[in-house]
Amino acid sequence: MTRIRFQRSLEDLKENLLVMAGLAEQAIQRAVEAYRVRDLSICDLVSRSEIAINRLEREIDQAALDLLAMEQPMAIDLRFILAVIKINADLERVGDAAKSISDRVRSMEQMAVVELPVDIPRMASMASGMVRKALQSFIEADAEVARSVLSMDDAVDAMNRAAYKALTKVMAEESHIAPQALNALMICRSLERVADHATNISEDVIFWVQGADVRHHKSPTGGRDAHAGR
Amino acid sequence: MGVGIEVTNLNAWYGTNHTLQDINLNIPANHATALIGPSGCGKSTFVRCLNRMHETNPIARVTGLVRIGDLDIYKDAKPVEIRRRVGMVFQRPNPFPTMSIFDNVAAGLKLNGYSNRRSLDEIVERSLKDSALWDEVKDDLKKKSGASLSGGQQQRLCIARALAVDPEVLLMDEPASALDPVSTSKIEDLIFQLKSQYTIVIVTHNMQQAARVAEKTGFFLNGRMVEFDSTHKIFTNPSDKRTEDYITGRFG
Amino acid sequence: MSEQKPRADHKVRARFRAISDGAATGLAVLATLLVVTPLVAIFAYLLYKGASSLSWAFFTQIPKPEGEEGGGMANAIVGSAVLLALASLIGVPVGIGGGIYLAEFGRGTRLANAVRFTADVLNGVPSIVMGISIYALIVYHQRRFSAFSGGVALGVMMIPTVTRTTEEMLLMVPHAVREAALALGVPNWRSVLSITVRTASPGIITGCMLAFARVAGETAPLIFTAFGNSNWSVNLNQPIAALPLQIYIYAISPYDEQHKLAWAGALVLIILIVLAVSLVRFVASRGVLKGAS
């Protein structure tokens, strides 16, 4: 086996990306936990991890650029590095979504806690689950696992549409809790975005592993373009 | 204008060494096709079968069909005739050392009996312009010898010499491997321009060069052609694992 | 403490290297002197013994009858020129042709090996044997001595040298140059003549010159063929004078006067050979080596 140094550099790149993925996933979970228990100290944790995520994004981009310039990667190596760069961007935006959610929680601090016809923790766990599965497909370089993520997107889209309907109805009919409903709606939108990023990550994995460009596909149920996150 | 090359079941031997095994491919007209592969894989031998230079070695043998345009080059014509239609540029520039620049370019014509003075002048000028050497040598055509030029210039001189006989196909066996990066770029730009008039086959061990100049690429390994496809496909997503291992440097 | 030892060792080694370098250079110079000395000595001696006998008469008059004073070797000089011209006409084309065959067309064939072997043997034939052979083959049947037979004898002696050097020089032409010609669709014979031979021509010309210089001074083959002539004659069917032959005849004569002429003749012979070789080199370098290394 030749080009040992290069192989190691690729391994390092993969590891750094996984570290970043861990941080992003954790940020989402913390943000939703903060919503559930209305604990502002958890929001602080989310803000701190966002800083770490942004720094890692820059480092990974730089490392990928260096490899492209210095090693003239071809075929699968080239696709891998391209995939890493794209997944890098998606993970950073997952971090941004977590920050948005935590900002919503902060702005709801003074508001009363009310019952709303949405199950945000459930939606969050679905979106999170998609991200985790997408990253699993990346670790294992498994296009089939990646494809299964693509089909999970429809469920999240459906939940988001239902939430939109329910919450707009609340805002119209129960205007005294409209602020809470509005913030909840924005949180749902952030979670839907997270699901989209998970789909993007899966598409990038399929591109890397199979050399197939499956972007901008219509899902089997004719759902929304899964690429809306970009 | 260039013509396509059709190769069917080509086998070649050097003595008992079965250098090429069952090669089948179609080289498109007016395109540049690159042939890559590790040392000793047979790509140079293959190219030399296309202009019947392979048989200048007394222990060489060839079977199979090579059709250039509509001509079966092994049955329908003599080697000398083929080589006037299929030009060749070698790895190390080899201008004729005793001849001036002018005579070098005109050599293919003069040695085949062509002697019309005025059209020789025109042909030499056109060939030197086509090989991007005219401006550098136009004042010294008959005064300087071919061997007094720099390496990159010598190679362009050899290209001009090959073009002067107006071939349909141009074979280039690692034409830039002995040259510095600037000369290499000039040669690559040249190939790009020449593509529209000739069919070019270029053997190279430099994959980035193949990627830069050729529309189609063939990967040779141990005397066989493993994969032949668009350059884009070969270098982004090759079908054969051996191809991928070679181009990503995992070979060996 | 541990540094001192390597440094001293290094100095000793350096001094040894310098001494052996100087010794080698000295030996090389000595060897060169040993080679050059005989040549210089001969030339100086010839100059000493022969220069005084050089005169206009030497170059314009034929030998006087034995015992008389004066005379020259004009006819011998002209005769040698005729003989050498004839010899070159035979030796050069045949030799070059043979060399081309051996290098380009007959490589590895049994015929080529036979030709090469023959050339080597011919090279080793003593010149007197050559003279006797040509006597038997030509002079005997024509029943007369002639310039023609002399020219043939010298020509045949030139052939092996020209053939072998032509072959060597042609083999030195890089394969790449031949391939370039073949790849242009030039037929093999044309490529050999116009490209390979042309590229090797400086070396081939040198080979011809070597052969020429060698036969220019040959005496033994001429004894039984050209025979010598004390009168003016350029008739190919008649005996003809030759400078080396004339020197020999005068050298063994009992007359002092003729001894002096022999010395002069020897000096002139050497000078003419040097001039001829220089002229050919000059012409060759002008014509062929335009700017090429």
C-alpha cells in the first residue's frame, strides 16, 4: 500500500468530522432539553458548543483544502474530500439550528408555560435520529443506510405541516398564548431544517460511496424537495 | 482531418513475451485519447502497433486487426505508407542532428521525394506555426541546427516535423516526460489545438496530464486494457477497482 | 580527546591522496611524452637529413640516370597520387558499402559474420603477401606491371579499415534518430543513406583517412605490381613510379647522391600525408558539422 501519509490524513479528516458531528448532535439535544425544562443554563451550554463547532468547521475546511492542493486526489478520494466539505457545512448549520432553538427558549423565559398541540421533543428525537443515522452511514460508508435516511424525511415534513396547521389555529383562536405558539412554530421550523441537513448529509455519503448524484430527487410520496435546506 | 481507429483482438509479442493480450477498443476521430498505466504495462507497445513501428524489432510479432479509417493497416498497406498517415512523436526529442531547423521539418517530405521549393517553404512555415515554434525560430530556419534548440523547443520541432507530412493520426509517446513544467504546458495547449484537425493518441504516466488534455482514457495493466471510458469517468468514478487503485496511488 | 584522532587520520589520508594524484598525473604525462617522442624525433631527423636536398628540382624533375647529380622525384609524387586515387576509388566505396551492410542490413546474419571475419583477416595480411597475391592474380595474366595492379593492391588493403570503422560509426548513431526517420514513413534504405550515414559521416570520413594514410606509405605491395618507373608516366597499363617505392630504390642504391634524395623523399612523403589528412578534415568539418555537437 502506498501513500501511507495521505491515507492517514484522510483518516484524520474523517475523525475530525465525527467530532464535529458529535458536538452538533449534542447541541440539538441540549437545546430541546432546555425547551422541555426551561433551563437557561443549558442555553449557555448550547452557545458555548456553537463556538466550538464554528472553529472546527474552519479547521476541517482548511485541512480539506490542503489535501486537494497538495495530494491531487482522484476518484474516490476526491469524492470523499468533497463530501467531507459539504457535510462539514451541513453540520455547522445543524449547530446554528440548535442555537436558534436555544434563542427561542431564552425569549420565552418570561412567558407562561402552556400546553400546545405539538410534540416538540418527539419531532426533535426524529430529526436527531436522522442526523445520527446519516453519520452512521458516513462512518460505515454504507449507501443503503444513507438511503433509508432519505425516506425518513417525509415523516418529519408531515409533522411539521401538522404543527403549522395546529399552531396557526391556536394563534388565531387563543391570541393570549400567541407568543408561545409563534415561538413553538419557529422551533418546529428549525427542527425541520435539521432533518433536511441530515438528508443532505446522506446524499453526500451516497455520492462519495457510489459516485451517484442523487440530489434534488422527489421523495416517493411526492413530498417537498428535500434540498430546501441549502 | 482525423480518422477513427478501430482495434480488434490485438495481440503482440516480443519473442516469447506476450506483451499485449486481446486488446479491443475504438479511438474516436478528432479527439485526444490518453493511455495510462504502470511501467511495462504495454501502452507504448500498443501505440507502436498503430503505426507498425513495433515490427521494426526483428523478434516482434502482431496478430489482430487495426483499422485506421477504412484501412486495415496490416493487410491493405505497407508499413511505409501507414507511417506517412500516422505520425509519431517520441519521449526524448530526436531531431536529426546534422540538419537545420528547416531541413528537419521538411525531412519527411524531402526524403519521400517531394521537392517543390515554394510549397516546402509554405509547409514548413505552417507546420512550425501549428506547433507554436514559428515565432521563436523564424529568423534562424536554415542557420541553426535542430539539435541546438532547448529541450522543449526540440520537442515542438519534432511535432512540426510529424505534422509536415499531413498525417491523419498523431501518436505521442510520453511527449512531455523529459520536459520542464512550462514546456509541458505549451505542449498540452498544443495538443488541445491540434485535436480539431488530427486524431491524437497520447501515452502518459502523468495522470493529471491525461485528465487535462484527453476526452477518453484507457487504463492498461499487464498487457491488457482494463478500462476505457471518458476521462471524466475514469478519474472521478472508475468502474474497475484496479483502475481506481492505480489512479489513487494505492498500487503496489 | 576523541576528536583529535579522526582529524589526524583525515590529514594523513588527504596527503596520501594528493601524492597519489600527483604520481598518476606524472605517469600520464610521461606516457604522453613516450608516445609523442618517436614521432617528433623521426620528423626532426627527417628534417635534418632531408631538408637540405629539397629544391625546386626535386619537385619538377624525374630521376637522373645512376651516378649523375641532381634530378628529383616529381614522377614519383605524381605516381603516388595516381595510385592513391585509384586505391581510394576501389577501397572507399567497397569499404563503406561493406560497413553499411554489416551495420544496417546484415545484422546477426551468418553472411555478415563471414564478411566481418574476412575483413579482419584481410587486415592482418602482410603487405608483401598482398603484393604477391595481386601479382599472381593480375600482373601475371596481363604479363606486365601496371599502375592498375598497384592501385588494386592498395585499394584492397584499404577495404578492411574502411569497412570496420564505417560499421562502428554507424552503430554509434543513436537508435532514436533512426526511429525518427522510420516513423516519418521513410523507407529503410533511404533512412540509412540519408540519415544514418549522414549522421555518422564525420566518423566514416575519419576511417577513410586512416586507411588512406596507411596505404600512402606502403612499399612492399608496389614492388610486384606498380614496379616503379624512372620516367614520366600516368598510363594505368604501364608501370608507374611511387614515392615510397622510389625512396626504397634510392635507399638501397650505392650512390650517396641518391641517399640524399631518399631522405628528402621521406620528408616529403610525411608532409604530404599530413597535408592530405588535414585537408580532408577541414573540408569535412565545414560541410557536415553545422552547429551540431
